[in-house]
Amino acid sequence: MLLYTIQIPVAKKLGLDNDSRYLDITVKSGDKAFAPTWKMVMGSKQDRITDEEYAHQYTDLMRQSYKSNSQCWNEVLNLDEVILACYCKADSFCHRYLLKDMFVKCGAEYIGEIRSIDDLKR
Ligand SMILES: [Zn+2]
């Protein structure tokens, strides 16, 4: 699998939010199998949990999700290309990069963050 990441406003601007490869992983508008909880999101926004704690909680949550949503995980892991999307700015602390690392461990190849349409291989 070829893996990309993108910021949702950039995806909308580039018209990638309707692309078959696009995977919104936010708790607000995305696939809940890969989303953090609202409690984690608000805790992070309000500085009640550190990035390290957030990463730890998200990893635990995804371990559970892998068991309880295994069909969903397998469907995604079997795709040729996936674009992981979240609202956070590029290169900020964001769970799309944490999930990207998990997918890489599952055999995906990370191409990078999409900032312009030229960043897509095809
Ligand atoms: Zn994010």
C-alpha cells in the first residue's frame, strides 16, 4: 500500500476529499475505527494531556479497534493507496502520523504529506 497524509482543508482545495483513496480519520467527520475519542481531542486542545499521553492512548485505542473493527482495518490495509486526512496542520503533532506509523508497521510505504497535487504519484 502506498500511503499519504493530508490536511483536510488542503484536500478540499485540491478536490481530493471525494477521492476513493481519501480516508478521513477525525472523530468529527471521519471513520470512527481510526479516530481518537472526543475526550482525547479536547484534552489535547486544552493541554490537559501531553502529546506523549495522547500518543499512548491513541495507540491503545487503535489496538482495541484492530480487534473490534478488524474487517474495516483489513479493507483499508488491502487498498493500493490511502490518503489519511485530519484537520491538523502539516507536520504538527497529529494522530494521522501516528496511524501512518502503524500502517507502515503493517507493510505500507509512506510517500509523504500532500501539499500540492504534484505530491501524488498518480
Ligand atoms: Zn490531527
